[in-house]
Amino acid sequence: MTAISQRIPNLFGGISQQPDLRKRPGELSDASNVYPDYALGMLKRPGGKFKSQLQGATATGKWFNILRDDQEKYVGQFADNVFRIWSAINGSPRTVNMGSNMGVPASCNYANFQTNLVAYNTAVIATKTSLTALQAAEAVYAEAFAGQNPTQINLIDSTYTYNTNVQEIVRSGIVLDQNGIYLVKDNGAAVSAATTLPANYSLGTEVTDLQPIIGSTGVKVFEAIKTIPATHTEAHVATAQTALTAAETAYTNAKTAEATAKTAYDAEVANCAISTPGTTYLSGTQPEDIEFLTLNDYTFVLNKKKEVAMTSSVTPLRPNEAFVVINVVAYNAAYKVKLDGTTFTYNTPDDVSAAPLSAESIAGQLRTSINNNAGFSATRVGPGIYITSTNNATFSLEVAGGSQFDAVFGFQATIGTSARLPLQCRNGYIVKIESSAGNDFDNIYVEFTTDNGQDNGTGTWKECLAPGLIYELDASTLPHQLVRQADGTFAFSTVSWVIRKVGDDDTNPIPTFVGKTITDLFFYRNRFGFLSSDSVILSKAGDFFNFFATSALTATADDPIDIAASSTRPVFLNYVSPSSIGLVLYGQNEQFLLSTDSDILSPLSSKINTLSSYESDSSLHSVSLGTSQAFVSKTPLYTRLFELFDVSDEKPPVFRDNTQSVPELVPSSVDSIISSPGLSMVSLASSTESTVYQFKYFNTSEKREIQTWYKWELTGKLLHQYFDDNEYFAVVFNSTNEVFLNSYDMNQSSENGFLKLTSGERTDVCLDSWYVNPHRTYTSSTNLTKVYLPFNHFTGSSLNVLVLGGLIGSASGLNNQSVGAVLAPTVQGSAGNYFVEIKDDYRGRDLIIGYKYDMKITMPRFFVYTQTEGMTANDSVSDLIIHRLNVSCGLSGTVTYNVDIKGLDTHSNVISRTFPNQYQLNSVNLAAESLHVVPVYQRNKNLTVEIVGDTPMPVSILSIDWEGRYTKRFYQRV
């Protein structure tokens, strides 16, 4: 047998459901509560920082977030017929005015609601401020109380120098030479060298045997016992106690005021509860029926089950009317107007000597003749005559006369050319210009508007809408808006959609979403867009609420776009994702591309082409991965994550199945997918479940170098998730349906981290719902500190208390008996008053509470592997006995290695950071790097190894080297 060692360079292969024989180095059987950082190793996932309890939230409904800017970030919910919104920064609630058409009861007064909400938020801030003051007073008292007595510390430390010889130098301690001289050193500085010891130093335990190099010179080495004089007097303690008592009283009063304010706020919430929504836009909706789209201060709300309609309003009908124009004046001519078979004639004089003649005079004579007939009424308008029937009955019009064919002409509701439109006419007269016989698509309607607003006179003809036509979109059936107001409140209302102003159903048709449901809403190229059935409808450019053409006469580049996708199969478009080349449209079985060959997206240049034919789930929106798009497809049991690369209008996109190695990992119940291109992550989850499935990847300019599947087990059940910059946010609820917001910083190192290494590096704790310095009280008779949870307990979860030991707000006053101590006390109390008890007085001391979660990595079976041209071959035939594992770790605390051997009990090998002469006083039990040796000595086929991080400290696994004996059993591999 041959002694052999082989390296698994990293664990970034993540979960793989292939048989162990086919797994590549770094792929895992399971990986829970991990996070692959491609620079720092496979880490224990970050802890969830408790942001806030979301007051009034329920564990139901549809959730959304509004990320406006760094100062304004919100998380919201629609449930029980109302919107609820909270600050994602501090959890404070916001007033949402539900408007006049959502069934708001008469008992609701939003002015009172806002007043009481502001009072409640102010009271919450006051409580936090008083708690900060109380903890500062506790820290002052703790320092004064501990400083009234002298303290002793034991000093011993040495260093080595390596030149031509090894030298050992004592930095702290006492060295007694053969002449009876005591050399006292404190942190490298020589305090004294004399036959007697200086004040405040005494001789401690002899440690010469532990200092062999120095001991070989004939001297003795002792610990130095250093006495630190008292720093405070009883008067100091009394003053601190008085300030502490006052701070405790102020905090109690603030809590009482907060409770009073909450009672008043809760009463307003009850007054504005909507129990009977009626037939409003969102009544009866399920969470999956609602979509949100945010643009600055506006969040648009879509009900995907609501059919869009037009209102019943129509443009006013014009009376039965006609207009006659005297165009050419001629003597000795007959001008005739024939109305319903009755002819009215005016014969002009033979020559100019009879009387001056003008178009106005001819029109006046004809008007007089027509008015003598009781069935008609005529009004002269300049050289024209406006005619109506007295009972508004329809009538026919014929004109003739003059010295040439166009000497007189008339029109009623239509006219052949715009050149015949008179310069003077009846105010409000509407006429259709029929440019081409038999072609209704180039007709336009124009309306005459007088210059001075008079009934008749000079004016202009303007394009208008045909009479008797519906023109108004029913806002109650279209997406609504949730708008942030200037005072920080929100208002829910309908949108003021632009009405149809010109044309008719042929030249300016109603949008195709009318009479159908809208399945998605989006912004693209400065247009507001909808998907409906097989159509894409985009608003007028820059005019988001206008879906009608500007003119029926000419098509402009900024006109709305209404275009349908076609295929050999029925097309139902579900959602869109923008790309550099166009808009990718996702149908249930096909993908399409809306694009343009022009620089400007216009009704004339836009086109839709088939892109690919992959199944996509209709309920989960696609997400952007930066330069590609990901979408899901579901089978009855599982979910697959697909990806489209290189979207182009010239060739099919590149397709990748990212779940090829984990086909049965993600269940079909997932109903949430989010992505962070900056973090190169996708997160999938099921509402009301605790497990989150995440996919992380690393791309170069040429290819995808690494991709990793893993899962998180959250404390609490998930309701909503989203990314913001380098943070992952989760809205979770506990067993009593109380809802909380937690944030997860995806950076291991943090300038504000509470765990500090000797190197000065900082990191955060690995606890869920972790909270720094909650309120606590101390009972001297029992010597117990009661630490109160700022939230109600997550039943079934294990709460840890991490004692940092330092005084709150100060780096001094460390308690060296408790630095980095991890306690697991039992949670006691009831709703609103949960607490844990820990021994000793920890008032004024830094501590963190949170829920423990375990990182678990299950290694596959170890094989000798070979790699050729990117292909891995595992040798499963040869005989391999694993002797030990050498695990290289980055920044890590305690790690447990569970070695499971078939037929034997599981053996746990706990490896801590602490090693002899390496642990520094008053520092946390962490090492920036270390090598863990795990003894095994077992045949690979009988062996399962699990790596567990079950403390609040971070864990980083860089690589694993295994050592063992290997034989090919006398066969040559070919």
C-alpha cells in the first residue's frame, strides 16, 4: 500500500445530488447555514441582526419593499384589506390613507391616526434614549463599584528571537538571578532590578520549568502578582448609585409613556380597520394575485385577476346640423340650398349697379329664406350659414349655384378635404375629414373653436374625438398607486389615466388590455408598460399614464405601443425582463424579444420575435443576474432554475440549467425568488417555511468559474425576503405569529463588528435575531442578572448570551472572567416579558443575545481522484484507508467534526481555537487562521464526515487535505 495525500482545494462545489462517485472535489452531500465567499472560504452564514418587530403585522398577505434611498427604506404588507408600511431602518410604522373607495369605515379619522402614530413613534425613540442613558449609568456604577477595591493580576509572558541562536526574553514576570536581584518586567518594560520587590508587585508561582532556555542560565522565573490600587471611593459609588436610580426611574416612566401611546395608536388602528371592503380593486385577492412596481415616491399596485374596463362616459353627440359656405360671389346667379327636398334660392342682381354684393349678403339672404320655414333654423356666420332642424331631426343637404362648381359648398358630419374647412364656423362644430373613400384608418375628426368663445365667429379647427364614443379608462379596474406624501405618510388611490382625446375606434383604438386582465407591469425606455394576454402595451413616452395616440392624422415616435406576440401555440405573456438588446417577454412555454432596429422605440419600429421555447413558471418573476436572466420552471415536486445568456435578436440565447446537479433540492412550493447581481446570488424560498435555498456564482469575462448551491435554516418562518446593497433581509414570524425584520450582512469583516481579534480585525456574531445590550436588572440577594428579550421568544429555538465583558461604551473595565463567554440560559416569562437569568452582575457590561443555529457540512465519500482537461475521475475500485484530515481554516472559533463510521457510534472531535501559550487574555476565542487535524483511520467506504459550527463564533473552511493508504489491488488502470 502507498501512503498518499490529496487536497480538496475548497468546498465551493456546494450541494450536489450526484452519486459520490461522480462528485468533483469540493462538491458536498449537504451544506446548511453556510455562505461561500470565494476569497475567504466556505463560511458559516452571517447571523441575522434584529432590526425591529413590525408592529401590527400579520403572518399572511402580500409583502413588498420600497427602497427609495439610503434615508428612506420601507417594508410593506397588504392584508386584511389594508396596507401596512414600516421603516426598514428602525421598524417604525407609517400611516397609510386607504382613500375613499376602499371601504374605510366612518369611524376612521386619518388625521387622528397620524397624530397618535407620531406620538407612539416618538415614545419608542424616547424609550430607546432612556435605555441608552440607563446603560451608561449602569456602566459608570459598575466601574465605580469594581474600582473601590484593589485588584490583582498575574503577569507572565515571554518571546523568542531567532538569530544565530534562539533567545528567550521575558516580557512580563519576575526573574531572580544567582545574586538575589529581582528583575521585574511589565509588558516589556523593566520596572525595577533590586534585591527587593517594588511596591505593588509580589512574587507569584515559579514557572522556571516552562521557560527552559532562560532556566538553563541558572536564573529562576516567577509570575509577577501586580496589585492595582483602588480607583474609586465610597463617595464615587454613592454618586453613581444615585444617578443609576434616577436613570432607572426615567426608563420606567418612558416605558409607561410608550405603553400609553401604543394604546392610543392601537385604538386608531382598530377604528380604521376595513371589515367590509365591498367591490374595491383589491377585494378578495390572494397574495399571488398582487404585484408591485416602485418608481421614486410611487408604488404601483396590480391585481392580476381584475379585468380592465372603460367607463360608460361617452363624448357628447352633436345636433343634426349643417354648414353652407358661399365660396365665390357672382352676379346674375342663383344660389340654392336644398334641405330635405325643400329648395331655398337666392338670385343675385344682374350687375353691380343694382346693389353691392358679397358672400355675407348672399348668406344673409339664404338665412332669411330658410328661417321662413318652420322646420329649420339658420344663422349666418360670416360668409357661411349654420343650419339645424328645429326638432333635431335628421335632414339631407344639397347645394348648387354660383358661376362655377365650387361657388357654394356645404357639409354636415363629414367633409372630403381639410381645404374646405371654413375660417368662420359654429363653436363646437365637429366634422370628420374623410381623406380616402373606403379607408377608415386615415380619417380624422376636427372641432371648431372660436377665438373669443362666442357661439359663432373666427377660430381654429383642432383634432378631436368622434362624438358618441367612450373615451375614459375605468381607473377602478386599473393598477392603483401607493404614494409617499411630503409628511412621510402614504396614500392609496386610483391613478389619473389620460383620456382618449382624438380619433375614433379605427384611428385611435382603445388599448388591448381593456376587457382583459393585466399580468405584469413594468417601466421600459421611459414608458409605463403592461402585459395582457398575448400583447405588450407601452404608454406614450414620458407620459406614463397615457395609452392613447396624440393624433389620428400622423403616428409620432412617442405614441403608445400596442403589439402582440404570435406563435403556433396560444401565447400568454406572464412577465418581462429588460436586456441590453430589448425586452424579454416570458410566456408559459416560450420567450419572445421586443426590440427595435432603430435608436428610438416607436410604434413603427418595434417588433416581437420568438426567442426560445422553455417552460417558465407563471407565478414567479424572472430576475436579473447582471448580464443574464434567471427564471424557474416547476415539476409537480421540484423547482428548476434556468438562465438565459447572450440575448440577441440575431441568434438564439445561450441556455443553462443551474439545477442540473441538484434536480431534487428545491421544492415546487417555492413562491419567492430574488437576486443580487452585486453579490452574484439568487435566493429561493417558500412562504411560511424556514428553509431558504441559495445559489451563488462567480463569473469571469469568459465563463462561469464557480457556482454553489446551499441552504439556510432561518430562526422563524419566512414571509418576505429582499436584497439591499450587501445585505439580505428576511421578514419572519414566530409561533405566536408576531412578525420581525432581520438583516444579514454578507461581509464577514465589519468595522462595527462586536467580536474583535488580537489583530484588531472585527466581525459579527453568528446568531439569529441578535441584539446588542438589551435591558437588564440585577438582584443582589440571588446574584442573578435578568436579561429581557426585546421580542417574544421563538419557541423551540435555543437562545445564547454572548458576554463581551467590557463596559458599555468603553474599552476599559474588562471582566477577564467572562470575555467571550457563551451562555445558554433557559428562556422564562410570558408574552411581552420574556427573559433569561445569568449569574453575577452584568449591568453596564457589553453582551449580545440571539438564537443559535448550526452550520453543517456533510462531506461525500473520499476517493483518489485525477483531473484531465477539466474532467474529474474518481477511483472507486481501489482500496483506500483514510488516516486523518487536515482542515485549513480561516477566521474561526470552535469547530466540531462528527466522524461517523458504519457499525460504530458517531465520534465528535471538537477543535477549539485555544492552544497552549496562544490564547491572549481579554480576547475572544477566535483565530485568524488555523489547521485542524482530525484523526480517522477508516476505510473510505465506511466513512461519513460532518463539519459543524455550533457556537456563535464564525467558521471559515478553506481546504481539506486527507492522508491515507492507497492500493490499486495489483490492477493497472487504463
